[in-house]
Amino acid sequence: MKRYLNIIPALSLILVLFSCDAISQKKTDVRKVKLTAPKGKAIAAFAEGCFWCSEHIFEAVVGVDSAISGYAGGTVPNPTYDLVNTETTGHAETVLVYYDPKLISYAELCKIFFASHDPTTPNQQGPDRGSSYRSILFYTGPAEKAAAQQSVKDITKSGKFRKSIVTELKPLTEFYRAEEYHQDYIEHNPNQGYVRAVSIPRFELFKKTYKGKLR
């Protein structure tokens, strides 16, 4: 995972040292997640850059029960963090969201998706570059596909972004849970360099711009 910052030279050096790449963690097995939700619940998946912040954002929304950081959209089975980081597997850092459809809809989750990242930068999200950081709306059936298509039309029509939307729409066929040290990363590592410089400011900006209900 490449966490490169082009903000301030001095800050860039610090962030590289404290980036995901610089963190020495023990590898754990990555497992394939069964794409089913508990009775009365639903699932959705979104790729929008670093999954640390994406997970943190979605879990802050009323109606979302939990979010899992992982990998989706690729072709290589059983991807690991290191393998995805080579940008050769086709996977993108993705969050699998478990939610209550009685409290929040998939269409609203799509709004959160577009409110929490820049969908106009291909293979890049802020300082992070590579295909694993590309913008993807995943769908699990015809209804979600239609809602995803409509959300792209709505955000394009809104004029919020001057550049063209490059978000991909892909069926969710497989999702692999990331290594355990990635789960709830911000909660467990609030003072880590990348978290303080990139993740938290992104989260705070989301809270200021999103009009829905937050915890």
C-alpha cells in the first residue's frame, strides 16, 4: 500500500516513515467473506481509497452496524495486503458494510460514498496512488445496480465536481477480509502519522459536508 504525500516536503518524509508500508506487522491469513447478511440486514461494498478511513466513515453513520476492511474487484484468489500492494491483482481496498435497510438505504450509502472521497481521480485518492485506490461502486443485484447508476447520474448533474466521474460500477462477486491489524485501524492507532495527517482530516471534512445522520 503506497501512502505517499505531496503536501509539504518535510511532512512527506514523516508520513512516508509512518505510512502503511513502513508499519511492520505480523501477517495473518486473509479469508474470503460469505456475502450474506444477518436476517433483516443487508450488505454493500465500496472502494474509495485507503480503507482505514472508509471504514471509520461508514461506521459513523446511523443505520450502519459495522464495516470490514478488505479487498474486492480483482482476479487473484486469496489476496494478501502485500500482494494487493503490487497493483497486479486487480483488487481495490474496499469496505464491506453491514447495515439496516430500515434505517438507511443503499442509495443513501452511495451518497456517503460520493461525499467521502474524490471520484474524479483515476487510480488515486489523495496521496495514495495505484489501481488499488480506484473508485468503485459495487452492487449485488439489479436493484443496486440501478441505484448505483442513478447515484452517478445525480452526482454528475449536481456539478459538485468539475472533472468527470471515473467511478467504476462492478458486481460484488468476492470479498476478502484484510489482515486483522487493518480492522478498526484508526480506533486502535489514533496517533499514527498517516492517520493524523490524512485519515482524520478526511473524516472531519466528511462530517462537515454530509447532511445525513451521524452517531
